[in-house]
Amino acid sequence: MKKIIKDIQKVQLAIGVICISIFFIAIVVQVFSRYTGFTVTWTGEVSTYSFIWSVFMGAGAMTYERKHFAFGSLGDKLTGRKKEMLNIFISLVVMVFSLAILYYGIIITMKFWNYTWIDIPNIKMGYTWLCVPILGATSIIYCIDHITEYCKNIKEGGVK
């Protein structure tokens, strides 16, 4: 199961890198087109929506790496069972937030599914919003994995 979760994170990170690359290329095309006087209308939407995807995919990947909300100073003072209990609490808070992201992400994706981009009307807005429920679902998976690990550490009496 750990390998599957790690693979999901790798795919999510790869999508984020691809999207930030698309963002960069669209911005370069937009800047170049302004200097040449050639109008390229699609770069604004492509750069905006690819940046949104890169941020949401990166947020999910960082949840896997535990680089999210935490009580750093408190966690540094705790050891053993207390530290693992704090980690479980933090993961539960992140998971509740992720459940809300998943729920409302599904609603917004369904609501805007048939809307289209302005400059590229062949692309539906639903694909743009799909990154929100993906973030919610993957973050929940990562939190469950973390909580399982923390509980295992408590049971075994050790802290990683």
C-alpha cells in the first residue's frame, strides 16, 4: 500500500511540474508576442489554469511529505507518545479540511463542468476545477496513511 501511495504522490508531483512548465512557456509566449506585436489570446487562460493546477497538485504532494500545517514549536518539545498524538491530531485537522475540499471540489466541478474557456471554447471549465477534488482525495489518502503510521509507532512504542 505504501508503494501505491508513493506512486500517487509521484504522479501528482509530475503533473504539478508539467503544469508549472506550461505556465512558464505560456508566459514566455505572451511576453514574446507583446514585443512582436502579434496577439496571442490563449496565453492568459492557459497560464492561469496551469498555475492553478500546479499549486493544487503541489499542495497534495506536500501533504504527503508532511510539509503542511503543524505546530512546530510544540512538536519540537514533545517526544514519544505525546508527539505521535499531536501528529495524529494535526493529520486529523488536515483530513477534515481535505474532506471539505473534496466535497466542495466535487460540487464546483459538477457546477462548472459544461462551461467553456473564453479563448479556447473547446476546453471545458470542469477540467480546470477537477484539480480541487483531486487535491482533496489525495490529501485524505495521505492523511490516513500518516495516521496509520503514527498509530503503529504508538503501538510499537517508538517514534520515527
